Amino acid sequence: MLVAGLGAPAEAGPSLEEETRFAVGSVFEDGNRNGRRDPGERGVPAVAVSNGADLVRTDAKGRYRIPIGEDAILFAVKPSGWATPQTPDRIPRFYYLHKPKGSPPGLGFPGVEPTGPLPESVDFPLTRRVERSRFRVILFGDTQTYSLEEVDLFARDIVEELIGADVAFGISLGDLVGDDLSLFDPLNGAVSLIGAPWYNVHGNHDMNLRAESDAHADESWERVYGPTSYAFEYGPVHFIVLDDVIYQGAKPEDGSPGGYAGGLTPSQLSFVRDYLAGVPRQHLIVLAMHIPLALPDTFEAPANFQVPQRRELFEILSDHPYTLSLSAHMHVQYHQFFGPEHGYRASRPHHHLVHATASGSWWLGEPDEFGIPHATMPCGAPNGYSIISFDGNQYSLRFKAARRPASHQMHVVVPDAVPSEAAAETEVLVNVYAGSERSVVEMRLANTGEWIRLERAPREDPHYVAARARAARPPSSPGPELLPAIPSPHTWVGRLPANPPRGTAALEVRTTDLFGQVYTAHRVIRID
């Protein structure tokens, strides 16, 4: 017997020539927490087990039987009220790698060692855990560390303030590292200090770029994290992780990295369809991926940006009115809402969040007095993370700028001094970092005037433009620079009231987000 994910030695099984095309095993309650199914430990029924395409559920005794190929990963979908084993770095182990011959050579970074013949029984241990309908989750966009020094920056900038956070678990939305897959382990060590289990999404910078095809681009990932597409449940919420990066393989002429595109495979869609067939309609479905489902209208899509199976995915999701999807990749933060015109036919729109990145602008920008770069993104939002609060099939998100107060949700751009007679022509720009088309942004002077509603208008953020200019290098200087500013999808503009009284005044701004959360900011100006 081999217990999935615990590295126990396999009992003798059939040779490769005699190996059956089916794997059998069980999901069981590991009462003594030793990772092995001992006599008297009962099976857990109705647990989903998958090979990434096919999905079966365990019978009344916790047993399953499922097709398996020569290079496959079996995984159990952690059910609500149960926990799986974890590595010392708090990465959940809910899978079994079946690679009799191991990963192919020449991938640049270590892959999976040969696993040998398929065990007679592949068993998945679970332990009981109380999971309530109200819980919180930490969300990271691309941590994207290119060196140990950047792992240190990430730890100081973000991890330190999260140590001991009261959350159920965390999710990183891909591009954990920047092509150097040897950084997986030190990065995991930093994240583990937060003290919560951590689920991870595969990104385009997490691949073995020397692989000849997409099929082997995730060998190092599998060694550390397991499958790139999987699911798990917590409380009444169902989380589905999808690898939507399709690698086109290293260039055959010289082995240099090839391109990639966004997309989902028929196997992934089959897995999602079969899994959701057993999910109650009133439960919340959360999908996590790396490449977004779409870009804002103001963006020019790069050639490799496409998710051609979006409509097929929405067709599968349409029987579920409570859905949310999360991605990162763009180093920009924005929200989108999809309805029947996009193929999502449920009674309420599908909400997709393209999340800010933990690395911001790839750890670039002027360093502060502690040596940590500001890393502001081209949309003018700071680097940071979010806390998602779940309550049954409802949820809310709160963005947190790295090392800033929780109240720091926006900044206001207006001249320091404004002539009273020119106030009505003076523009105020407000960058609401987590704002969406459903946000309301208002302002007033000195807490006395009426609230003036601002209009959402994509603009380049002046603060980011100025920061980029200050950090500009001569063309001959090596090293990357901050990207040019983009029309931010979360800026609002308005004009000051006419003829305000002269003197020092506080411009008060408040925003109400799509969850009804209200945030305020003040900007002190002088009226001359």
C-alpha cells in the first residue's frame, strides 16, 4: 500500500508490461495520523478522485477505481470538514505522482524521480477538522521572485506583516518565481511562516522552459506542488484551480524558451464539468487561474493573450449562480463582470478579479529608507495582497497595500495650491486601487459642502509617471526599468466646487465598493 503524497515505500506491484490501466485505492480517515491505512480505519464515502480528466467518487467504503496512464497524477478533492497532510512548508499533499520512469532529462531543473510500478492501492489519508461557513483567505498575485534577494524583499515587504494571520489558508495565483525554479523551496519557506496551508496556481514563469512541449513544462512544479489543476473544498465553498498556461515548447533549433498562450484543455473542462455535477447549485464556486479570462477594453491584448475556451467554461458554470474567478499575470488590478453575452447564463453576473501582484512592478522602483522598492504597478496601484472573507455563498474582498495601513485604499491627485477662482476648472483624480465599475467615488471640501460624485475615467496615474521619470536610466544602462504607465482601470475624475473660501482645506474622498465597504481618504490643499 502507498499513502498518497507521504513518500512511503511502495509494496511490490505488477511490472510496467503487466500494469493495469486502472488505479484502485481508497480515501480513509487517518485516525492515528500516521499517514497509513491501518486496520479499523474506515473509508470516507463520496469523495471525488480524479486523474485530471476523469472523475469518480468513492463508494460507501471509501474505495475508488479510475483509469491511469503512464505519466499521471491522481488526486483526491479534499472534502469540507476534512484536512489533508501537509509538507513542512505547509503545502497540502492530496495527490499521488505516477511516473514510473520519472521526468525526462534535460529540463534545466530537477523533476520527479522514477516512482516505479503502480502500487496495488493508492490511498489518500484525511483527518477530521471543523470548518465553518465564515472564514478568510489570503490572496497573492505574482510573487515572481527572480533571485534570493527578491525572496528576501517579498518576505520583508509582505510576509512579515502576515505572520500569525487568522486565516483558513492562502492561495498564490501563479508566477511564484521568475523562471528560476530553484527558488520554489526558499519561497515556500518564507510563505510557510504565515502559518497557514498554502495552495498554488501554476504560472508561465513557473515552467521548465527547456521542455519540448507543454506536457513536460510542469515537471519541477509537480515535484514540489503536485498537479497543476485540482480542486478542494472548505466549508460550503468549492475551489477549482486551473492551469491555463499552454507552453509551445522550447525552440528545436537551439533549445531556447518558446512562447505560450492562455487556454484550457478538453481534459480540464471535463474535470470541471464532472466535479460540478456533484456540487449543490446554491454553493459558491471559486476558480483560481493565472492568465485572466479577458482584458479591459482599454488594453491592447498581446499576441499570447487568449483563453479560447472561456465560453465553454462559462457554459459549464451557468448552472451555478454563485461564482467567482481569480487570476493575476497582468501586474494590474481590475474587475470584470460576465453575463449572457459572454456565455454565462446564470441569473447573476460572473465576477472575475485580476488581482494585484505581490511583486508589483517586478520589485522595481525607488527604494525606501529600508531598501525596499516601491514596486508600484503601471496602473498606479501599490503592490500588496487581498483578504477574501467568505460567508456561505457570499464573499467580500479587501485589498491591502504592502506595509501600508489597512485604510490606505486610494490616493488623491490634485495641486497643492489652487486659486479660488480657478477651482471649478481644477481636476481631481482619485486612484482607487481595488475599484471596479460598481464602485461609487465622491468628494467634498472641508466636511461642509455637498458630496460631488466623480466619474470613472481611465487615466495614467501622475504619481506613477513621476516615479518612473525619477528612476529613468540612460539607454546604455543595464537592467530593467519600470514599464510605461497605462490608462488605469480604477481612476475617477471630477472638479473642485466653484469659488471655495480661501485658506487651508481638507478635501475628503470616500468610495463605496461593490461589497458596500466604505473607505475614506483626505488630501490637504491650500485655496489661494
